[in-house]
Amino acid sequence: MKEIAKLLDNNRIWAQNVEKNIPGFFRKLENQHKPKFLWIGCSDSRVPADQLIGVMPGEVFVHRNISNQVINTDINLMCVLQYAIDVLRVKHIIVCGHYGCGGIEAVMKDQTTGLLEHWLENVKHLMEATSHPSLDDLCELNVRLQVRHLAQNSIVRKAWNRGRILYLHGWIYSISNGLIHDLCITRSAEEPKTFRDLDRGTDINHK
């Protein structure tokens, strides 16, 4: 169990360093939780939200799953969305995928089975509707699709109808260089776009 003991040691060292550099940080953090951002990302261990965007604990509310899916029948995600929008009152929701996503690669290689096959069904349909996409093409298209799903989500639309300022963003991360690329598909109630705009790129020739 040395691996587990190492993690606990790392935690103690981290906490000590944070408190040394920012005295009172944890006491302040304990008494407030007001993130402005909801991050919907992939479960891949190489894509940790806080570190990628250089923020401290408490600044971003995070939901992660295989291949950053937005599925409106996913109760877990729906609860996260409702809490983020209605309780935390976040201003931005970011869907962030990454190039070389293992879940999407598994779909392309027809290697998904069981629950994973069901979970990634939307990715499979997207691949079949696209003319010979590369892995990275499909990773980008997947982000576009999930932002569209968010824009159609009843919780998001009710917030917009109430006049809430809420922006949806689509990003993709490159593990090879550590940089995030904005896909420029931001959606808000103030700047309405057709769903066709969000889908621009479903045909990879439009990229």
C-alpha cells in the first residue's frame, strides 16, 4: 500500500505549502463556494481542470465523464447542471474535450462494449454522419455536439428564459503541448445562434 501512503504524504505537503504561501487560504475556502465556472470535461487523468486553467480550489465547479458527454438522461450531469446554475449561479459552462481521447478512439476502432458502447452511442452516430474523420477531427466535433446538447438542455433554457447571464463554451485541449484551443462556438441568450452554427464543422470540410 505504499502507493496510497504516498498520496496521503503528498496531500500533507501540498496543504502545508498552500497555507505557507497563502495564509488563511483553507479557512477562507471553508466559508465560501462561489465558482463562476462549470467545467464539463473528460475523465482522462491527463486533463485535470484546475491545473490546466491555473486556478485554485474553489474557482471552478467540475463534472467529468468518459469523453465529456452531455447526455440529458444522465441524472448525475443533470444534478450538477441544476446545482451549478440555480445554487452556485455560475456564469460560464465550459465543455472541454481533448485530442487523442481514448473513448473516441475506441469508438473509431469499434472497441466499445457493454455500458461503454451505450455511453458513447452519440459519438458513434456522429462518426457515421461524418465523412472519414480523423481522431482529432472527431474529438473536436464531439465538443461541438455536446455544446449543442447543452444549448438544448431544459435547465439551461429555463435559466436563459429567466434572463440569466449564462455562456456556453467549447474548448479542446492538446496533451502534446498543454494548450487549450477555443473552438469559437460560444453560445448565450444575448447572442442567439442557430443550432446549425453550433454544428458548423460536423462536415470536417467546414473546419
